[in-house]
Amino acid sequence: MVELRNISKSFGNFVALQEVSFAIAEGEFMTFLGPSGCGKTTCLRLISGFDSPTTGQVLIGGKDVTFDPPYRRDVNQVFQSYALFPHLSIYENIAFGLRMKKIAAAEIKTKVDRVVEMTALGQFIDRKPAQLSGGQRQRVALARAIVCEPKVLLLDEPLSALDAKLRAQMRIELKQLQKRLGITFIFVTHDQEEALTMSDRVAVLSAGRVEQIGTVNEIYYQPATRFVATFIGETNIVEADVLGRRNGRLHCRLEGGLELDVKESPGAVHEKVLLSLRPERLRLSRTLPAGINVFPGRIAVETFKGAVDDLTVIAQGGLELGACLTNDGQEEFDFHEGEEVFCRIQPEDINIVSA
């Protein structure tokens, strides 16, 4: 449905995007994820037609639309700045696009009533935008874009102004709407939870480049780079030397001298590597467990976070590793500062990432 081919975009001497290429399937929920200034909104503006690339092509539905204006593209966009008509009521703002398409009045009412209910705007439909809060105006902008059911819906951090409860609800509603209508959603956010809970695939951007594109499981459990591993959730990043292979795995020596087996990675023998270990994958016990990758440690820091405890474990050679344990009420997993423990991590839970 949407494809960017070797896209670069410069603003004077500043390069916002560098040779970006990817394809988004029809009906897919794709999220551009990254910190401020990484290029994700620039990608969105190139797809919508509000900007043109310095080099490269933009295709929608197989058609080259690189230099077509926005009104010639079957896309709608929800802006961070709302972009509502101040002189129109909320109802008229939402219905505006349908009226421009000359939809019958009865059908307009049916469509508008449906999205008004979904976005909890029923009590505000007779008001003007200036009479609403920022979060309420953002919901109006979202409703106005959804109601026209475009082939591609572009969403530039549309939930950022909503309170936590409504934000969580809208995540579910957005995903359900997208599945029901079959619209291609392209969602921009810096919020990793939004990306992980709603997306079919995620494109992680940094400094104008795509670091990795993949499903949410691939992005989280198989990060390709140090940036992806650290930006998505928490992780331990540790340098290691590859000593060789044994039993189909790489045998590595970590900082401090700790030796672990790691899942195979092409071209990683006899060189230094960077390892990513998710804290929730580090298992702790008071008795020596069976298996490989078992080593002693001491709990140096315990941080209570309600549903989970964050622990800092000191392993061989002073190596510090973060661990995350669920507070499920089982005493055998209730660890505290100063305790001596045994740690275990499966080779499959250790990822080699690029710098």
C-alpha cells in the first residue's frame, strides 16, 4: 500500500532522513518509533504530501505520488496540533470531510455518531474547539480522520494529550477499528508501550536512519542494534570476547571474566561482540539449578515498583546485571538486598547486537 524507496530529506545542511526504504502492506498497522528528531514525522509528511523528498520515491497503492499534492493522495492525517476549524462545532468538524465528498446526510449522521461514541465526545458535539481541553480537541481530530475511512490513515502521536485511562482505551479502540475497516495505519510515537501494544510491525528510527523493522516480538526479543535494545524496554548491554563454539553455540567471556554460552550468530567467532540480556530473562534462585549459564551473584540493590521488583545483581568480577522479578506472592522468589543467589540465563535469551 505504501512504499518509500531510497528516501533522503534535507533541510539546508541538516539531513533529516538518509536513504530510507521500506514497504507497508495493505491493512497493516505500522508504527514509526524513535526519539524526538529521529525522522519519524518527516517520513509521515513525505507520505502525506506535505513535504517532498530530496531524493527517492514515494508510492501509494503502487502509484508514484512523490510530487503529488496531499489532496491527490487517498490518505488522512491526524496532527499533533489538532488543525480543527475554530468556527465550526465539533459535530461539523467531524462531518466536514464527508460533506466535501457529498455523502448523503443520513449516512453522514450514522458515521459521525459512531465515531463520536467511540471517542467519548457525545457531550461536546455542539461546542466549538476553543471550548474543549487539549485532550478533547485531539480526540476530535482523531474522529474527523477516522470517519472518512481513507485507504491510509497517518497518525502523528494522536494520543499524546489524552489522560492515561482514555489513552489505554483508545489504543484498543484504534486497533479494533483498523482491523474492522482494513485501513492501513501508519502511527508515529516515541512511546514504546503504544508501539508494542498496537503494531503489526515497528520501524525503529534513529538519526534519520531505520535501525530495524520487524514484528513487535522481533524488535523486543531480537534487537539488531544497541540502540534498539536500549530504546525498547530495559536491557543489560555487556561487551564480550568470543572464545569459540561448543555444542552449536558461541562460548563467550563477559566483562569480569564470567563465561556464558550464547546462541549462534554468523561471523562472530574470534572477535569482540556486544550482548543484550533482558532483565526479566535473568532467573534467580536460592539453590543451585541444573543446566548451563549458571553463576553466583549477590543482590546489591532492590527497587520495589508494585507489580515488579527491579534488582541489581553483582556477578563474577564485579559485573552488574539488572534483573526484573514479578511480585506474585511466592516467597521462594522474594529476594532482598544482600542475599547471595544463583543466576541463570538461557543461551537463546542472549542477543548479539551491533554497536
